[in-house]
Amino acid sequence: MFSYVAVGTNDLPRAVRFYDAVLAPLGHERCDLDLAGGNATWGAGDPGPHLWVTTPFDGCAAVPGNGTMFSLLAATRAQVRAVYQAAVENGGTDAGAPGLRPQYGPDFFAAYLRDPDGNKFNAVCYGAE
């Protein structure tokens, strides 16, 4: 369904370090980096899917959206835990520790986080331990 998801950053080098660490446990590598253009991409190249992190084109500060979140699919609960650990060790903040969320399904295991710019995301595994 999606080609890419884009989130803004005010510090691209910091965001690159953060997402390199966070996406590594899921096996996603950075596929593009354009410091001059102000963006970096992880996942598959065009047409995607990929995560695109960019400085805003209008030159204004990047701000997180209220009610906006993206989700990273994990194959295992161990990957969810590894994403969480990598995020908090690289400047992210906890928005919900790894655990079951039975209100979303019997095996919905997720961790919720914010990146250093405040963008909310989660890592989720839909399978049993």
C-alpha cells in the first residue's frame, strides 16, 4: 500500500545515527544519504517501501504531529526488544515499553518510542513468542 513514510528532522546526522541503530535489528539498511539535500532513506529503493527522514523543504523547524505515528514490522518479539534497546541507547525516548497489547490482538507485542526529534513510532510483532 505505501511507497514510503516520511518524518522530519532538525538534525540529519543525528537522525542518521539513530535510525541506522534502530533499523539494524530488523535488517533494514540505509539505501540513500543526501546530506546536501537534507534526507536519508532506509529500506528498499524506489518504489519502496522505505522510511525517508528529511529536513523540511519549507525551511521551518520539523515538529512531530499529534496523533501521527509509524510502525515498524518485526518478525520476532526479540527484534521488538532490540529496536527498543537501540532506540533508548541512541537518543530516543520510551513511549511504552515492550510488551503485549491484547486490546489490539492476542499476540500483538509492541514497543512505542519517540525519535530524537519527537516523532512517534513503534516496533510490532504479531506472532507468538
